[in-house]
Amino acid sequence: MRRFISIFALLVCASLSSVAPAATPAAAPMPRRGMMQDSDETTPLSQIRMRDVCILPDPVSKTYYMIGPGGRSVRQYTSKDLATWQGPHTIFTPPQDVWGDIPVGGIWAPELHAYKGRYYLFLTFDTRNRFPEQWRNWRPRVTRGSAILGSDSPSGPFTAFQDHATPPADMMTLDGTLWVEDGVPHMVFAHEWVQITIGTIEYVQLKDDLSAAVTEPTRLFDAQDAPWALKQSEGCYVTDAPYLRKSKSGKLFMTWSSFGKGGYTTGVAVSDSGKLAGPWTQRPEPIYTDDGGHAMLFDTFDGKLMMVLHSPNGRGARPRIFELEDTGETLRVLREFTGNP
């Protein structure tokens, strides 16, 4: 995901004909020259500048792996305590032919998942390859989609399963994430507003080895279903960054992002049935409103429920970690993790 200028009208739904191909402004990678070199330095969390991050606690090594986009690559930091991080290191750069004859221009919002003894990157490849149908006075509608890569190590090397997106390639999709329900894996993803004006959250069932989708997409909800989500200047509603967790009550929670009164915003959707099929309802109050989002959830090695997101949504974007409470009905922020005693 991408694009970030602090003015949200320009950010999400700005005057398009002069803008390069974009998904949602929310997930733009931040090319910073000083960050593109691999490093073994140790850096406090507060000094890391990266957006759309994901943290995987690996129980095998008792190590936290934090990844994020680095232009046309995936960057990784490691930590034992969440407070100080070593890196970054480049763990994946796509081969020129990863999508056949369609050049990949950038990587958006990578996620790292452990599944059945292997590690998987869920990420979005962005290209400038235009669809045959374009809309007058609208952003370019291009080949952009969520893909899955596999590895035996959380630091790679990673290999793509297919030379196209996991959801249908004629859809503009992004921010794919893994959810396993009753032993069956699924990719949950955002169908981008650039293609359909009202962004949606959808899913496809995956093969057991995650190598391909085996069903057509099913829509879960629209961005405009959330009372806090605001229509942008082009008449669009944005959906970003679905991430799921089963509640202690048996409900299924999903954090996801759009734009609200405070800028980039993270809300909570709830499936009372505890199943992907829903029905899904939106909690009226977002979980985070201070121009921050693209959240994901994880548990610390001592059992605390945490959320990491980036804030602010501009050039100063940095990972911020919060301890959460699962109330059984929703998720609630308890405190920010600073790394200090």
C-alpha cells in the first residue's frame, strides 16, 4: 500500500491524472536512502522509520521478526525484547520475471506468517501495467495484487508460488493476510477503491500449502459500513490492512484501516458467529484515531496481546506498539509500549 502526504484529500483521493499508479495512500513505502543499506546496528524502536510493519514472534528462536517495505524489497529487523532492534536486512527482492513480462515496480505492506513448519510472505506487488479499461479523470487502473511466497526460514530466501496474484489477476487487491479456520487456510484482502470506488474486504480459500486460491472471492463488508469511515474527495471509501484474531468469547475480530476525522484510522469489525462468513458488524468507535493505521496483532512471549501500527501517516511514519485488552466484545488499547521499564 502507499502514498503519504499529510494532506488527506491528496493522500487518498486527490486530483488523479497527475498521480502515479497508487493503491491507497495509506500504504506508501518510504524510500529513505539511509535505510536502504543492510545493517547489524542495534536501534531503539522509537528511532526506526518504517510503515506498514508486521511483527512475527517466532517461538522456535524466541525472536521477534519485524518486516516492512523498502521500495522494491522487504526489510527485516529482529529483537528479543521489542525495545531494541537489530538490522535492517533485505530478505526479499523480486526477480525481474516474478510476474512474467509485467515488471514489478514496488512491494507494499508485507506480512510474515508461520504455518505448518514453514514461513510465508504475504505481500502486494505494484506495477504500472494498465488494464485495458481506464476511467477518464481517474487514477490509473493497473495490475496490482496480493501474492504469497514461501521459505523454510523467517529470513528467506523466499520463492513465489505463481507468476500472478493469488486472488483473480483482474482485481486490484492488496494487504493480503492469512487466516486459518477449521484447519482450512484463507487469504483475506482488500479490494481496492481505485477499481471499485467503495473499497471492500474479501477472502479466498487457499490450497493447504498456500500455493494458490481454490475459490472465487467472497465479500465480507464495504468500507462505508463503518460509521467512522469518511468519504474521500473522489467519492471513494478506502479499505486497508485486514488482520484477524479469535476473541476469548469466540467472536472473530478484524482490525482494518480507512480514513476518519483524525486522518488514517484503525477500526474493529466483529463476526459474532466467530466465522469468516460473518455476518460482520462494525464497532462504532475506532481503536486508533491519531493518524495511524495498518495494524496487525500478535502475542508476546509472556502472553500479552499487542498491536503494531505506523503513525503518523506521513514521512515521519514509525512503528508504534500498543498493549491491548480483549474485552470479549471488542479490542481496547491499554497503553503504548515504549521499551522503558
